[in-house]
Amino acid sequence: MASAQPPQLTPVQKQTLDVLGTTGAPRREFDPNLGRDLRSQLEAAMVEVLEDMSPNEVLFLSKHRLAQVHGCEVRFIAEEAAAGDFEATIPMVKGTIAHKAIELGIHWKGEPLPLELVDEAISSLTLSDSWVSDFLQTCSEADQATLRSEAGDKVHKFFECFPPLKPVWRPATESSLSLELAQGRVKMRGKVDLTLGAATGNEARKVIIDLKTGNPNPTHRDDLRFYALIETIRIGVPPRLIASFYLDQGVSHTEVVTESVLESALLRCIEGARRITSLQAGTSAPLLRPSPVCKWCIALEGCDTGQKWLEDPTF
């Protein structure tokens, strides 16, 4: 019997393989003490950070909170105050469904058909205890159809852009990362869309990938550096490459992980922690940083600076 022929890859699939595969970044060995050194620096910095917190408080650090506090601090405070009023939206739910469908498709036996994967994802999420369950159980048929269509488009684009992922590449989806410091008083959390490979000894081989829709944003790089920092402290070896993959464009924006990249992520994390705790304690005033995101800020109505900036960005 003739052996099955390997699938023919499209140009964009070949490009993805070239960029994210072993030719996309060198495999290099790191100092075995790197992870411990980074942890020690974080632990030392958190001693000062925790001075602004009561003894029973826990500081949670995520890519979202760090991005927010390094942006407009007035918006950060407003959104933190409104956190209990969270309301699911179609764009948010669409992204969750698409990510779940891609997760299923990567491990699917047989041909992964996008709409079948989306239907399976919707069914699974509807019966889950996640935040999206209530929305899916109560939304209209029109919203369901919109979600199915738009999520299906994202899933189709993923399999259009990525080659079939071989088991030997060790693909992992929705991979949770966590780190606790200061005897559990500081908790760092993240969830990676897709990882490929695994470290061998002190040699970096893993690739961390965030799947994105829309346009590139500088915060996407910082998000991935945050993941790389946690990963390095967690297992002692950095990923060799971090990548934002933009499904609508079919391109990856990558960065090779080095000691300087990790040091930058460390300093950003420490400064973000300082700002979060000082703002919450009221020991520092929030800084206004107007930008295009002012358009969606929940504090815009009472913010003269944001309104003026939207009228004239040179203001």
C-alpha cells in the first residue's frame, strides 16, 4: 500500500513554517541560573511594592492589567472600579469561540472543518461554567448566527495560514502560566493561545504564539514578553521565539528572546506593580495619557483631555 503523501502547503503556510519553525530563530543555550536570578530580582522589588498594600491583600498581575496601567492611568482606575459591572459583548464572545474552535481543530482527528469546529465550541462553552455560558444561553438567534459566521471566519483563516501541526512539534493550546511571589501575595497569570516545541536542557526551543485579529499594536509585543518572563522563571529556560500572528493579514511579528528582552519585561512588570499599588492606595495621582483608545474609554464623558485629544491629536 502506498504511503500517504504529506499535505501540499500553500505559500502562506510555508511562510508561517519558515518564520515560526527552527529556521525562524537560533536555538541557543542560556545560563541555568537565569530563571532563579529573575525570580530573585522580582522578589526583591516586590518588598517595596507591598508596602502600599495591607497584609491580607493579594496583587494580581496579568498582561491586561499591565497594559492598562502603562497606558492611561485614569482609564485604568475607571475600569478597575467598573470591574464588577462586566458585560459580555459579541466581539469578546466571538474571540472566545474562535480560540476554542482552533484548540479543538488542532487536536481534531480527521479534517478540521471550521463551522463544525465552531458548532462544537459553542456547544462546549454553552454547557461550561465560564463567563461566556450565560451569554450563549440567552442571546438571540441572530446573535448566534453572527457569532457562528464571524468565529468561523477566524477559524478558517487560522487553518488557511498554519500548516498541519505535527504531534512531534508538541502543540499546546490555551496553555496557562502562573507564578507566585512574596509567599503568595503577588500572583502573575497568563494564558497562551498556542505553543510549539519544548526546551531541551538549557537550550531554548519553545515558541509562544498569540493569535490576533485586527491591526498590530505595540502592547502585543509587551504581552508576549510578559509570558516569556513567567515561562523563564517557571522552567528556567526562556522560549526561543515569541510571535503575534495576525490572522487577517496572514503574517507573524516575531521577536527572539534574549536576556535583554527578559530584563525589559522584568522592569516593566515591576514598574506596573508599583503604579497599580500606589494608585489603589491613593499615594500617587493618576496620569492622563490620551490616545486613540480614548474613543472607547468609559471615563471619556468626564474627561476634557480625552475629548480634546480626539478632536485634535496634536493638542
